[in-house]
Amino acid sequence: MGFLDKVRKIDEYMWEIPDDAQEGMRVPGIVFADREILEKADGDNALQQVANVACLPGIVKASLAMPDIHWGYGFPIGGVAATLAEDGVISPGGVGYDISCGVRLVLTSLSWEEAKEKLPELLDMLNASVPKGLGTKGRLHLERSEMERLMAKGAPELVARGIGWEEDLEAMEELGRYPGADPSKVSERAFARGKDQVGTLGSGNHFLEIQVVEETRPPADELGLSEGQLVVMVHSGSRGLGHQICTDYIEIMGASLKKYGYSLPDRQLVCAPVESREGRDYLAAMACAANFAMCNREAITHWIRECFERTFRSGARNLGMHVLYDISHNLAKIEEHVVDGKRLTLMVHRKGATRAFPGTRPEVPERYSGTGQPVIIPGDMGSHSYVLVGTQEALEKSFGSTCHGAGRTMSRKAAKKQVRGEELKRRLERMGILVRAAQLSGLAEEAPEAYKDVRAVVEICEGAGISRRVARMRPVAVMKG
């Protein structure tokens, strides 16, 4: 606590924690926020975590935090840090337990007026077709060798099995296949936890939401977005597989800290040199979880298309069900960035933060070279979600990163004490939002009052220049695990 008196205001949207605010800081901390968000971040110890991350070996420029910042394991949620690929470290806490948790937006050619009468039927069908909830098994039952191939080859392997469309891969990070995956670096426990979970939504803040586009700005037309359009948002990750991989490598790296002589302000920041055996093994296992997560969202998309086809008596292609983009907000990636005039190869950790590149970057699909990379920002139940695009300014200020959502202000336990699931369901339905949930207690954990105002978060990111608003969507139906 108590970092507020050390923070210096840079401008309306940026605040600095000087590098002398805490012993061991190698770089300053930079927080994109307004005063209210900054105070809340200090209150839950997240500013302390920003300063702690600034102590990582090999960190460059600054320890960054997006406006959806809140306390997390080691790194704050909303944290971004780049370390030198040669002389820096990789930290599992800078990726998180739900490796490659991410969001995709599926477009349709349907208007709200065309679809609203069939919405209850559609939601019931989705509820029956997309497995959800803690520990849920999916509709795909994979042999060990098949699971290894999915981990190694990612979404292209799933598409080759007839699940998903070839063109979906063009709208996914890394074309649906994260490089360097090696299933031999994944533990038997992780295999067991991930078994049969491809194509499952999971629990917690994961959801499937049907939305209506309410407001657009250029270049919405180029992205295929228009007012009144029905779209589907999916938020899910690597399930038990990713959680176990994180658990395993936190233990492995914790045991190796003494060997590398690292002194850290928080043991939750356990790390290893990027080029060490522990670092390389973690990255190979993390890539497996990233590929698993992309396969997971691709399979869910397949079930969604089937449900739309049955409900609207038309093919998914006729219904315009193309993927706008699929992007993770829990990953570490090797990227090149210019820092102090020098082009450096960096390990960029994003935990609860989304890559937001301009169209000039080679990582961005050619179809978005003129618009910038799409950024999908979910709100909480009952609030709007957004489509943003990346900017050149984001490269200069935040290693091409922006927010990932609203960001919690209340723990799940506290939310369950304040909100009853049954009452929340009735409240949402009075707002015109249909709800299906695996457990009403889980619904209460994700109540809107447990989150920041996503509109304010997005406005700060836009004000700071690290992303630009293109569309706003309101929810009309939500399915939770």
C-alpha cells in the first residue's frame, strides 16, 4: 500500500512510478489510468506489483499496467513487461494460469430485427451444444497422440479434421499455430487435466455472448461491422491444461532461482533466463497451451455455426459467420521493438493485456494492413463490449499493448456475498438479456458490480493513443459456465 504519494502524473492518462520508489527497480512503472482507477489499484496492492515487476532481470523501458489493472499472481492483471530475449527472463506469473485465455468475435449477416424472435430457441440450442462449467468434458474425445498433434500444430490440425474453416486461420494470431510447441515438455498431470476439454467454455469469467452492434466508427465497414448487426463473442482459454502448465513451471522455476542468483521482491515473480533450460521448456509448454486454447475457441465456433444453421435454416456461410479476429490476452511472445532508438528482440509478457499493433506490423494479417489489428474487448454481463484497433502510438508507448476488458474491482467471493445469482438473472432479463448459466452461484461471481466501467477503461486507452474505438456492442443473450 501507499504508492500513491510516490506516483507522478505524466498527463491525463499516464502516471509514473519512479524507478527509485522501491529498492531494486530497474525501470520505472507506467500506469494508464485516471485518478479513480489509480486509487483502486493502490488499494488492492496492484501498484506495488507494478513496482515489483520493474525489478525483473533484463526488463527494458518500463513495467506497464493497463487501465483494467487489478491484483494478480506476481504480475498485476493488466500488466505488460518486456525483457531482453538474450539477457532477460521469462516469468510464468507474467502470463498467468489461464495461458492464452482470449476472445474471438464471430460476425453474422443477420440483423437484430431478423434474429430477435428466434433468440430464445438459439440460446437454448447453444446451451445444449457447447459444454460449459468447471471441469467439463467436451464433445471431442481425443487419443493421446491426437491431443499431442493439436498441441504441436494448433488450429490448422483441427481444421484438417473438418472442425472450423480454413479461412478462420487467417483471422487468428500466428495463423492459429503458436511456434515452438513441444508436447514432451507438458506433464502427465497437465495432459490429464486437459483431456477431452477442447471445445468447452469452462467456468469463471468465460462466456459465450450474442451481441448487437450499436455504434460504429471508421474503419468499421472494412472490418465487416455495421449497426444493428448480430455478432457472437467467445471468451475462453486453455482450461485445465494451461493451469497445470503454469503450476508446474512455477514450481520448477522456484527451485532454480538460487542457481541463477536472482533476488526478487515477491516469490510469485519466479522466473528463469529466456535461454535457460527452464525458460525454453516453459515456452515450449506454454506454446502447447496456446495452441490448445486456439483449438478450443475454434471448436466452440464450429458448434456455434451448427446451432445458427439449425435455428435459421441456412448455411453458416450464407449467414456470413466469419471470424473477425481471435486474440489472446495472456501470453508471452518474442517480438522486435524500438527502445531508446535501438531495435531489440524482446520477450513481451502480456497478462490481462491485448496486443494492439498497427497494420504496418508483419504479425498483422494482410486483410487488416489498412485498418490496424482488431482488438476484442469484452465488457461484463449487462454492459457493452468493444472492437478497437491497434495504433502506431501503442508501439511507442506500450510495446503495442492495450487493455483486455473491464477488470475486476471485487473478488469472486465478495461478489457472491453481495449478489444472489437468481436475482442477477432476473435483473439481466429485465434489461432484455437472456441468460443461461451452468450454476447461478457462478453467475453471481461475475456480476457487473464486480467490475470496473469498461467504457471508462476503453476511453483511457483511446485517450492515451494505445488503441482506437471502432464499434460498441450490447449484449442480448449470455451463456456462462
